[in-house]
Amino acid sequence: MTAQVTTGTRWHLAGDWFDVCKCAIPCPCTFAQPPTYGDCEGVLVWHIREGSFDDVRLDGLNVLMLGSFTGNPWAGTHTDPYAAVFLDERADERQRAALGAIFGGEAGGWPARFGEMFHPEMRGMDFAPVHVEIDEDLATWRAEVPGRVTATAEALTGPTTPDGARVQVHNAPGAEVGPGQVATWGRATTDRADAFGFSWERSGKSSKHFPFDWSGPDQEPERS
């Protein structure tokens, strides 16, 4: 796909995002604070409920990223940012090019701004089965790249949480999906990775779900 297409093509994605990470609950990154233990590593997942890149439909496709860093990306004080990405193997050639342009930042919008801030060194990219399941009531969420990544979580609850209610944060100062969305807090039940030099296995740490709604490219300001 040419630079002209990736930088000028209109696109829109809406769906579900969640992560599981090594931070204690709740992950301080969502509050634009340094991670619990000074560094963080985890799994980030995007499920596209509806999406288009020009005339290319992207509905139902999934993207999963492994990432790690030290310090606070929101303050611009982080170091050693690394990432690797799995793109849904069900995508055809045009869909793969579209996903690469959007999530690689070339197509503008929030992914470009987030990428400029986090600025990771990429350890690799692969097309693979990316299975994602998200309960409509956000009781649980789950993602898996068979044999390489498993991320599962359940909605956070406690003695004073009403039955069926969700623990949420509005106007999060460090929302990985951008402004204006509501975080639903969870507890990771499985957080396992073994791919691209990332390797960990744990449970009981932080997880959160955000809806996302992006479009691009960013519009240039009008000149008088």
C-alpha cells in the first residue's frame, strides 16, 4: 500500500479494547502514573466490531500486542519500550494492508498519536489466529493466540459492589484508547506469553476494558 493511500485514506474503527498486565489493581497507567513496580509488561487486545478503511471492511477482525516498558509513558519519562503484534490471520491481503496502516500509525488518528508517545522498538509481527471473546455484560473477557499468548480476566467485584454492577472510571487521564471512553476494571485470571522474546506467566493482577472509537486521518487545520 502506497504512502499516499495510508496517509490520506479515510477510515473508522469501533470496538473493544482490553489489557492484562503485571501491575497491581488498579493499573496506575490508566491514571497517567508510573506502573506499580516501576516497569510494566502485558497484553493489549483490540476487537473491531465495525470498521472500514476506504472501501475495505474490517468488521470482526482482531489485533493483539505484547508490550513492555520502564517508567511513565504519559509523562514522556519511560525507557526500554518494546512491542510485538499479532494481526488476525483471517484478514485478506487488502485487510492486512489496512490493519498495518492503521495500527502502524501511517494512517493517522489516535494510533498514530499513541505510537508517537510510546514509540516502541518492534520485536516482530505475525499473522496468526487471534481469538477474542467479550461478554456483552463485561463479566469476562478473553484473548488467545494458541500456544503463544493467553489473556483472560473477570470483572472486578467486592463486598460492596452491587450484583451485576461494574467498577468503572470516567475521564481516565491515561486511557490507552484515547479520550472520552469508560474503563471497566477487571482482575486477570490468566496472563501468559511466550513469543518474540516476551515470556511471563501470572494471574491476579490488573486488567481493564475500554470501548474505542477512532477515525482518521487527522485533518489539517484550515489556512486563511
